[in-house]
Amino acid sequence: MTSPAVSSRDLPHPAREEIRIEGVLHALSDPMRLRIVRELAAVDQELTCSHFDLPVTKSTTTHHFRVLRESGVIRQIYRGTAKMNGLRDDDLDDLFPGLLDALLDAAGRQAARLGEDEA
């Protein structure tokens, strides 16, 4: 029996048991990546990469999404020509209960305190 062919467009993601807290915290330590995650959490649905209006170059944006994906914070899949991004909140909540909610709450409080209007 042969295994199904893997599309060249499939992106590597860590399995749930491979996600490490150090990687998650590193991924969320960058303001742009935290901004992406806050937006995904606010809408609770998948968003295209082009949805995010980040004040960085396209290559830097690609890097931020890759760090988030490789750390297990987001899942990226292609739907047609669009790369869709979704928060892996179920995986993160199972592994680190309350961590994501606490970080998002803290980020929201900081944004309010600093007068930032992102997410």
C-alpha cells in the first residue's frame, strides 16, 4: 500500500506533542507576531496573509508567519491560491491551559495603556 502524495504546497507544522513552551513564548515575544495572533484571536476564524497590514516588508511578514507556524502557534493551509492562517488555540490550551488567554489579555491591556489600536 502506498501513502498518499504530499503536495509541495503542504507546509510543515509541529504535531501537538512537539509544541514547546519556549518556542511559543519566543514566537509571541515579537510585537508583529503578537499583533498577528491578537488579530486571529479577535476574529476567531482563518485569515489570509494579505489581510494583515503590517508595517514591514513582504519577506519580513513571511518570516513572522513562518516563526508562528513552526512554533505551533498558527496553522497555515492553502485554499486555492490563498494561504490561510488559523490560531491553534485548542492545541495551545490543551498543552498550556490559560497561557494564550493570559498573554492575549496582557497584550490587550498593554495596547490600551499605550493607546494602540491594533486588534
